[in-house]
Amino acid sequence: MRLESLDLNLLAALHALLEERNVTRAGVRIGLSQPATSAALSRLRRHFGDELLLRVGNGFELTPLAASLVDATALAVNVVDRVFSARPDFDPAVSDREFTLVSSDYALTVLGKELMRTLGREAPAVRLRFLQINVQRVDDIDTTLRSVDGLLMPHGFISNHPAVDVYTDRWVIVADRDHPDLRDGVTMDHLRELPWAVTFRGPTAIASAARQLTMLGVEPRIEIVVENFQSLPFLVPGTRRICLLQERLALSMSGLEDFQILPCPYEAVPVIEAFWYHAVHQADAGHRWLRTLLVDVGKRVERR
């Protein structure tokens, strides 16, 4: 099908209908009357040869085809919006542009306070939207980076995409404050024998320093798996569990007196947190400003 034969207004209608699952709410969302939205739905049904929305009781449900279109439609709307919102220059002092970033809770904790201060001072109307990092977004990194402005993540997981380094960090061991086995520090034997709490699982999910242990002949005995770093310190007090945590995050939580922070007993690979983005954003004036902003904020974080 040729692109010039398509009405891109139908893309916005499709996106709203799939997410709202209601003709009236979808119309309000995109500024159309209920009859106009119903007409758009009829055109979409003819185009796809599918009902898309099926009435069930007082509401609607998506057909299998419609359900399969949800993510692709959101991506398409995002890309079209980026194309038509492009400008030759960018003035952060007056811009109200929204940037979408994928980030872990860790990176947001480290950068958040200084980033918000800087935005308030330099770009008061610019908006940031943060999405939670997950295994799926990293495993399908090309699609992810096409649909957002970038992703904050350490080196060691992503390749073949441009990045700017933002700040560095190192790994520490976090354990119960009165851990009976660690009164004299942590040894490699402790890493082999004690139970662990970790983030995620899988080749692109576990912390690089934990993956490094396998190369050193240590297979962590994983007892607890969570999907964010900030939960980890709360899973070790009162137990024999240990976890690996980024030092900047651990120190930001050091007011909690139920755990202790200990140095790693091996030369753990350092954390080099970077901002990864797709090459299509390289020349975008607003995106260049965003990259510079993150690097400057990272430098200030490192000086603290």
C-alpha cells in the first residue's frame, strides 16, 4: 500500500480508539465529535477488514488484530509526531517540548534532583517523561530507541548505537547491619555461599558486576529477584542475604540504619552510565541540547 493513499488522521483515531476502547472518549482525546469518531472507526474497519472494537455488555473489547496493533500504533504515532515537530533550532528558555527517556530507578535517583534544578533554571517549560527500563526494552533496543529520545543505561549491554557518557559509579555490597558472617568484611567465599537478592534475570538484565562473577568462578545463589534497584536494600535486613548495589544509590539511602555498605572483594567493573539514542536524533537541535544537559548534570553529580 502506498503511503500517499493513507489518511494520517486515521492513525491518530486508531491510536485513541485502541487505548480508550470507547468511541466517545477517543473523540474527546483527539478533538473529534462522536459522529466523526464513529465515521473514522468505520473507515478503519473497512481498511483492516476487521471490527477492531467489539461491544461486550456496556463496553468494548479489542479484537485479536486490534490487540496486536496497540504497540505498533503507539510507535507510529510517536514517530510521526517527532517528524512533524522537528525545528531547525531550539531555545530551551521558551520551548515546551516533551522528551521521553527510558531509565532505571537508580539513574533517576542519582540524576533526578540536579536535573530538576537545572530544568527549572534553564528550561522551565520543557517536559520530561520517564519510562521504566525493562528487559524487553533492552532486548529490542533498536525499536526502543526509535520510539523515545534515549535510554539511560551503563555500558556493556548496548552496541551499534551512539551514546554520551553521563557519570561513573562503582559497585558495593549491601548486607544486614549485624550480619553474623561479615564482621570482618566480605570475601569471595561469602559471595559463593550467601544467598543473593538481584534485579531481573537473563543475559541482558543482571548487573554487569554480577555477570563478572561467573567469569571468576562464582555462581551467585539467587534467592530474591526484583525489577528495580531501590528495593534491594530492603530485602537484606534481618537475613543472611547480600546484594550488589551502585554506591551512589546506596549512599543516598544511607540514612536507613538497617543495612551496611561494604566494598566488593574483587575489582568489579565500574558503572559508566551513558545516554543511548538512535542516530536519527543526531542532528536534532533539541536533542543535542538534551544530550549536553545530561552530561553537564552528570558532571555536577560527580563533583558532589
